[in-house]
Amino acid sequence: MITSVSADGLGLHYGRTRALDDVSLRLSPGVTGLLGPNGAGKTTLLRVLATALRADRGALTVLGHDPGTARGRQEARRRLGYLPQTPGFHPEFTAFEFVDYVAILKELTDRGARHREVRRVLEEVGLGEVRGRRIGKLSGGMRQRVALAAALVGDPGFLVLDEPTVGLDPEQRMRFRELIAGTGEGRTVLLSTHQTEDVAMLCHRVLVLARGAVRFDGTPEELTARADGRVWSSTERDPGARAGWRTGTGTFRNVGDPPDGAELLEPTLEDGYLLALDGAGAGVAA
Ligand SMILES: Nc1ncnc2c1ncn2[C@@H]1O[C@H](COP(=O)(O)OP(=O)(O)OP(=O)(O)O)[C@@H](O)[C@H]1O
């Protein structure tokens, strides 16, 4: 398997807060999901991999380059695209102007070639028709697509997407998922999300991060399989469950170690995710 990005023993502190704790990973072409509760360190990890932040310790290689050196950082940055959690849009910019501005920052100096590239990425995300519209007038879903277009400038080999589906309605989310699936063809994409459905629908691999450490690294099927025989239904809240919640039918769905004779349920990715968090002290909801 091709390894596009590799990290070994990454550590990072913000003052006394340990945000990354000995993180090692390998990323290959296709979409890898990054799941984790609030404060797990997802944004920090994405920023380190996108070379926007430097780890205190550990080794990193992005598309064959070492971002620890000025030269390596520059080469890696030329080849990666980053959609941050809160893209800094200027609402008065049109979609075209914003993406063009990003293209200038990415050193596409030839005006004609740059404008062709801006039109290409806006077409790719389905915004060719509205490229002259001001960003402030676009819907949330369209704005997110402008941010994706900006990240796609220059056809990056590594694409980093920080919670791009947050705040989108179900239809927009579905549309955005299709776009992400397309971007994962032939390139390495790391997608941070709180939505286990994003992972189930899009990802060939998933990483679970909690308290700055990798708690799971494998396929979505393997994560779901962690919950085999560990999900059950009960009419009352089961005090022995690691997590349990009332469902729409009024019964409780529990994950953990079922009591004898429990009515076992088919596990989902979400069940496997909750079990992967168990023991991480990361607040498995009960
Ligand atoms: N600039 C900063 N200064 C100090 N602490 C920070 C800073 N950024 C993040 N942290 C802390 O580092 C830890 C990891 O934060 P990070 O934003 O990476 O998590 P996250 O998984 O992306 O969370 P969320 O899902 O809420 O976006 C948290 O404890 C957070 O409070």
C-alpha cells in the first residue's frame, strides 16, 4: 500500500494541556475518517499534518517531504489542501475572488493559468454558475463548497478536511459527502468529523482519537465488529452498561458487557466508536 503521510510519536502541548500524546499513523489514498469527542485533539492533529502547526516531538513525512525543515515544509504545502474548521471568508468577496486569492497564496503566479484553475475547481464542486456571487449571499452548503474548492486548488495529493459537514442540513450533507467521495479517488484525504455516518458512508479507514491519543486504527467494519455481542436492548436503564440511551421505541440501547440472557442487537459503527472511547476517560455518554 502507498503511504502518503506518516507520523511517528507526535506530541504537542499547549502550555500544560497535552493535546497530542505519542500519535503514530500512516495514511494512504482514499478517505480516512478521524473521529473523536470535543477536545480530543482532532483539529490540532489536522493542523500539524497540514504543516500549520509544529509538533513538539515526533517525526512527520507528508508526500515524501519533512515539514520539520523550511524546504520540506514549502514542498509539502505546495502539495496539500486544507479546509479549516472556520474558513476565513471575506463576505464581500465573490466565490471566484476568494478562490483566486487562495490560488495566489498557493503561488499560482500565471494569471491565465490561475484563472483556469479557479474555474476548474469551482466547476468540480458544482459552483461554476454562481462563481460571481458574493460569499455573504451564498447558503451554508455553498460556502462550504467554496472552501472545498479553495482546498482543491493545484490538485493536492493530500487533502485535510476539518469537520466540513458541520452545520449542513441533511440534503447539503449528502451532496457534500458525494463531493468528498470524489476527492478521495486517487488522493489521500483525512476527514475529521463528529458524524459516524460520514465515516460509514465515505471512509476506507478510521482513526479514533481521545485525549490526544489514537484509540483505534482500522477499517469501519473492524470498528463496528468491536461491538459484536456487546450491544443489547433492555426495558430499564441497565446500570452495568458502559453507555446506554433511550431509543424512539422507549426501550434502552446499551453497549458494554451484556448480562446473561440479554437481547443482543446488531452493532453499528457508532456502538464500536463508543466502545473505542471507553476507558479513555473521554466521556462516554450514559
Ligand atoms: N490554541 C490553544 N491554546 C490552548 N489550548 C488549546 C488550543 N487549541 C486547543 N487547545 C486544547 O487542546 C485540546 C485539543 O483541542 P482540539 O481543538 O485539537 O480538539 P478537537 O478534537 O478538534 O475538538 P473539537 O471537536 O471540539 O473541535 C483541548 O483540550 C483544547 O482545549
